[in-house]
Amino acid sequence: MRPAPAEVWFDAPPLSGTFVRLEALTPAHAPDLARHATDATVAFLSRGGPAANTVSEWAEYIERLNAIPNRVNFAVWLGGEVAGRISYSEARPSDLWVEIGTMLTPPFQGTAANPEAKLLLLARAFEVLGAGRVQFKVDSRNARSLRALEKLGAVREGTLRQYQVRPDGYARDSVVFSVLSSEWPAVREALIRRLDTFRAQPLS
């Protein structure tokens, strides 16, 4: 397909699935994030998290994220609450790739939020934007996220050693995964099969 114009890559339209709804992330989403987050929620984020787990600090953190160039942030809604955020943490229309980063609060981990939010952003990347590649970078200590990307079917490309220095001064090793456009149909079907396991469960 012909790639979308560059400006479209930085839009944040509402996206809906069976369980999850995505919308542009704003400070209005801070109360749910503050209510559900713990220190572990932001422990592995390359840019760290809010200075304190308060509504005002989450609102400031969201404003900082939205000010980062080439980044597009979405709030993840599940069952009437904000479960976390998912982002095109970097979009490069000139090179036809985006990077996806996800942060979910503890009550929503292990639910449909992660696979369906990723399905929605992957589908937009490949089927609307015309991306040739979607990549993910994960802190090498984050076992949960590493397992999730392996389950997704993304290809593990290697580790960028001491690649990103967090606000606390820790130089994290970032493990890189990717999905190419030629691999997207198989990844899409695998995600849909995973979501089938949630279809008989109530939204909560």
C-alpha cells in the first residue's frame, strides 16, 4: 500500500476493539493512573515516571510525554477505566517505521488490555500508515514485557547495551524486537486467537 502522508503518522484518532478503546492521552486521564499505579508501574520505563504517584504529578508527566517530538500517546480504556497508556514512542514516516511502548497499571495486567491495545496500534501502523516495520525496546530486566513480546510473535533482534539512561541514572540495556509488514498477517491472527480467550469473560 502507499504510505500515508507524514502528518497522518502523528494523529491520535480514537480506536476501538472488542474490549479496549484508545484515545489521545491527556492530563484528564491522570486520576485513574494515579489510583491504580504503583512504583513497579514505572520501574522499567526508559524515561522514568512521575515524581510522585499523585494526580498532579501524573498530569505533568503526561504533558511531558506529549511534548516529546515524533511521539503519539494514547490512553487505554478497559471496562470504563483508564488501564494505562500505549504509544508510538517514536514515529519515522521517512523510514516507514514506528516504535510501540506500553505501560499498564497492575489491575489490568494479564487482561485483554495489552494484546488488544497492541493489535489496534499494529493494525493502524501496517494497514493505515503503511509502515514496513514496527519495533519495541524493552528493559532487559523486565521479564513480563519480554515474555509478552515473545508471545506476540515479534522477532528478538538483540540487545543495545547501556542504551538509555533513566532519570535515576541507571543505564539500561534495551532489548529490541520487531515485526515486519510481511510478518503482520501471522502476528495479527495470533493476537486475535489470544483475544478469543477473553471473549467469554466480563469486562472488568
